[in-house]
Amino acid sequence: MISRRVLLLTAAIAVIGANSLALSPIAATVAVSFAGRSAADVVTAAALYGLATAFSALMLASLSDRLGAERALMRALLVLSAALGAAALSPTLWMLIVAQALAGLAAGVALPAIYTLTAQVAEKGRESQTLSFVLTGWTLSLVVGVGLAALLADLLHWRAVFSLLALAAVGLALEISRCHDWGVRTVGEAPSSTLKALRIPGIHSVLLNVAAYMTAFYGLYTYLGPHLGEVLQLPTSFAGLAIAVYGLGFGAAAPLGRLVDRYGATATCVTFAGLMLVYLGLMAAAALPLVLLGLCLAWGVANHLGLNLLMRQLAEIDPAQRGAIMGLYSAITYLCVFVGALLYRPIFTHFGFAACAWASAMLVLPALGWALGQWRKKQAELRCHSEA
């Protein structure tokens, strides 16, 4: 039986994820409300959201230690609700951008608090199972949250999207405040400890792989909505459907982790090579909406597997400092939301979505190179064992 507390944490992830991902598919619709603005201008708000979340994850996450994770989460959700309310009422694009930056600051506090509380409330021996359930909030945000956002933008108004998310955030804050049994409080690492993880030997190359991988995803994802809405002149609901299909693929890939465990380095090479092929397929099918839809499913599957492989590599570098390492991972992930949106904007504006997809394929090359290196190392070990 899933506890009420775990359900609340999953819902909190879903609301935060929905806000961080919803702007791309409704960008063309939002731009109409601001004279002289394009969808590419609107996604600047997504870029600032990512930058603010990355900053907050590094500098403000210690609030969970000083206040208690449940209090930090409750207050972060209240700030998030206020920011989303301001986004819904924004009279100008700059107000929307500022509101999303404030939402990013709240998310940077909320996410570490959610993961801390997940560890606190998990039953002994079911920690991984509990965390896996909470992480399905990201799939919910893609499949339900983003799809519903696109539908609301089409049927009502894009402002209804942020209004609904604001109400959900304040509702969750109230429910969390009513739950009192959040388990034994644990002391997290200070932000300075997170930054000290940069001194771990070998971590820089892995973090560079993560940065390239995340930039490839967020850069292309950010301009998928503008491409479908402005270039192909499709309704906002189609862009929402494309992202929901991606989310279905992402969620459906979870059981495939067993194959990665079984086939090791070979599966790693296949995963990253497959992701490169998906990006190249998106490039070739840029003008074919239905083919793009099918490729979004494959994109979700490949991206899930690749992401898990990179996270596992990070986790195995130094188990004693795993928390600090994953803090750096989180900060880099959201920094790439900012970098991807800004870096891909001139590519999208001057060369189109196909060029963005090609750039993403090239950014996966470092991860594929690492995978091939792991495969060669494994083959060499097998040869040594056979000769012995």
C-alpha cells in the first residue's frame, strides 16, 4: 500500500515537472498574448527557470537541513504557487520571465527536500522501491501535465495552465503541512560539501558528458513546440501530444534497465548509438508530423536508458560522496535547461529544427565515446581471462 506521504511527494514532483516542461508546447500560443513576441522569445522564460533552479540547487538546498525537509518543501511550494500565479497574471513577457525565475528558485529548494523526505518515509528494505515510485512524478508531468497544459491552452487560455498549477502547488503545501509523521530527520550536506565534490578524481569528464547529454535534450525539447506550432502550423494540442508520447516512451523504458544490467557495456553502446540515430531521424523527419510523433516515443525510451547509465556512472565514482555528486548532477541538469534554450535559439532561428536535431546528435558523441571505451575495456578483460 502506497502511503499518503509518498503520494504527496510524487504529486509535488509532477507539479514541479509540469511547470518546467509545459512552456515549450504552449510557447506559440503564449507569444500571441505579447505583441511583437515570438515563441523563441517566450522560451527565454524556460531558460531563466533552469538557471534559477541550478543556482538554487547549489546555494539554497541547505534550507532543508536548517528548517527540516518538510518545512522547506512546504514553503518552497507556497513560493512556487505565488510565482505561478504571477505567471498567470503577467501583463508583459518580462513579468512572465521573472515569475518563472522565481519558480526556479522554489524548485531548487523543493526537489532536494522531496528526495530527503522520500528517504525518511521509506520503509526499511523498500527505499529503492519508494524512490522509484516518487520519480514517476516526472513521467506524470510529461504524460498528464504537459498534455493537459496544451489542451487547456487550446480550449481556454494559456493563463489557465499556470493558474491550475498554482492551485495545485498551494493545495500540496497545505496537505504536507497536515502530515506530521515524516520520519527521522536526517542532516544533509551543506552546499560547500556539494562544491567540494568537484575535487573527486575523474568526475570532471563524467560531468562534461552529462552536460553535453542534457544540453542535447533540453535544447531540442525547448524548440519542439515552436517548430510544431509556428513552422508546421499545427495546433498546440499536437505539440502536447508529441511530448506526452515522449513521456510514455520514457516511462515504458523503466523495465529495460534489466537488459542493461545483463548485457553491460554492449547495451551501453547500443543505447547511445540508438539515441544518436533517433536524433538524426528527428532531423530527417522535421517536416513530417506523424513520423516525428513516432520518433518521440523512441526518443523517450533511448533518453531514459541513457540518463540512467550516466547517473549510475556518477553514483559509482565515489559512493561515500554520492549525495554531493548527485547535487552537482542536479545543478548541471538545470543549468543545461538555460544553456540549451539559449544555445539552440540562433540555430533554430537561422537553420531550423532539423539543424537543432543534428546538433543534439553530435552532443551525444562524448557519451558514445565513453561507452565504446567501456566496451573495449570489457573485451580486453575477457581476453585476459580466456588467455589465463
